[in-house]
Amino acid sequence: MPQTPLHATHEKLGASFTDFGGWEMPLKYGSELEEHRAVRTDVGIFDLSHMGEITIQGPDAAAFLDYALISNFTALKDGKAKYSMIVAEDGGIIDDLITYRFSENHFMVVPNAANTNAVWAAFEARQGDFEVQLSNNSEAFALVAVQGPRALEVLEPLLSDDASALAYYSSAWMTLDGVETIVARTGYTGEDGFELFCTREDAQKVWDAVIDHGTPCGLATRDSLRLEASMPLYGQELTADITPVEAGMSRAIATKEADFVGKEALTGRAPSVVIAGLTSEQRRAARAGAEVFLAGSDEKIGVVTSGQPSPTLGHPVALAHLDPQRAELGTDVEIDIRGRRYPFTIAPTPFYSREDA
């Protein structure tokens, strides 16, 4: 099983590990609650070097991405990033990913670790006559994320350029403590933060430069943070069986004039499920796979995709695939948790949003 270039460092920090996306990744270093609170109130440091990095270069780079993904990248400005999806011909989601535009003819796509090979295969199949050079650089890159309200304060003294000038979903090439780094103001926590892309050889230097200023955080904390922020996870909320429309991502789909793989399947297709938020005032948390029923009824209306107690809010939260006809906000439901039903309510998302968002 592959490990990140920082694996030995995580072992020294006392991390426990888990298989995630086919990688042996740090799950936690101690208290998950303390790690979670560090990101919400201070700053947390994550090793995300399992993520993929695919570069697209050439005069047709933007046009190729317009065709291969569901969004418009021709209009994306240099230095900006966009959250998008890649779908199959039937509209099912292959992956959700972030695409960074460095210059007119130079992009980088960051897929989820478990889906990197599938995205790469789809790109190769869709290259056709586009004048582009595709490079799967996933084994060359490392990624360290600095997330939390003090992220900018931590990074400013270390960077060659003014990181405060980076807007959300923007990136720039800078040096960090002498290391050439792609600095992106992106993240998966619901907080302000930055993601630092560097070579695998430089990963230790980047980690060492920032770790004394924050709390090391594992994937358990990343999951609780993203759930509070209602950010979907591939394999949970997002699968090959649902479409971007069902995932609530209609806004990311390019205009009717655009031509992209999967367009025909998405056009005029009514959603069979929607992703909805659920909250409860009782203490029992729902987990993935739990069935959702209308309150006081045996009518099943969906299934939980992610759920756990919210460290920030102090009560259980969950995301679920629900019947669109039964997903009205404020609807009382019951979730079957180990053979007993517990009350929940369909609630607005995100569950948590930072004050300056």
C-alpha cells in the first residue's frame, strides 16, 4: 500500500493509520476533538499527498477541459481555480475535482486519490484531436494543507509573496522557506486556508516549516470538518450512480451551447435523489447506510451517506440521499439506528459556516 513521503514523520508523531483511497494515511494523532477544534479556532496541518495531480498543457488545454469535464474553463482567469466534476456518458459522476489555471495554456487538475487512475483513463480516452499534452504527475507531487483562521498569519512570514492577495479559489507560484511551491487558497474544512503543492522531495521541508505553528490533523478530523461544512465526499455523497444535478451541482454545468461528455444524459433528466442535510437534538448519531423514514410512517425516503456528532454544534448532523418529493426543509424524519428509530429534521446546509465567509 503506498505511503506519503511524510509517513515516517507521522509515525514519530504517534499517528494511527487507515486505508484511504488505497493509501496508508494518518487517521489521527491523538484527540480527534482537539484536532477539530484546532482547525475551527486556530490552525491545523494536514498531509494530503495521496491526492492526484494531472497537468494539461497546450493551445487546446482550455477547450479540452471544456469537453472532458462539465464546466467552462475557457472563461476561467489565469491564477483562478474551479470546483467541477467529470462524468461518464450516462451522467454518473466519475469524480469531483479542483482545476487550477496557471496560464493560458497550463492547467492542473486535482482528483481524489481513489479516482486518479479513472480520471487519467478518461482524459486519455477524451484527448482525441485536442492539441494538448497530458501528464500524470501524481507520484511527483506532495500536498500539505494549512487550514484555520490563523492560516494566513502562519504562512505570511514563510512565503516570498503576499498570500493575503490571493482570493478564495486562487493560486500562485511562490517560494516557502526557499522551496518552490504552488500556494492555493483552497481547502476542504469550511475554514480559510491554503494548500501547498511541492515536489515529494521537498515535502519534509514544507511540513517542518509549518508544523510548529499548528496542530497535526488526520483524515478523521478532515471528515468531521467537511461534514459540518456540508462538503460532499466521493464514495459517500457522490458516486457513479448519481449525477451532478442530483448532487446539487447544476451551477457547475456549462451552458447549453457547450459540448461535453455526458451532456446528453444530463439534459432534461429529473433527479431521482437529492443530497439533504439532517440534524437532531438527541445525542445518537446516524451513520452511513442508515435508512431514513418519514416521521411516524413506514415510508422509506432515503439513506444516510455520512453522519456523526458535530464537535462544533454539539449535536448530530448527517447528509443523506433523499427522495426529492420528500426532501422539503423542516420535514420531520426518523432514522433507523441499530434497529431503533431516532428523530431528525431535514435542515439547511451547510451546518457550519465561518463568520467571515
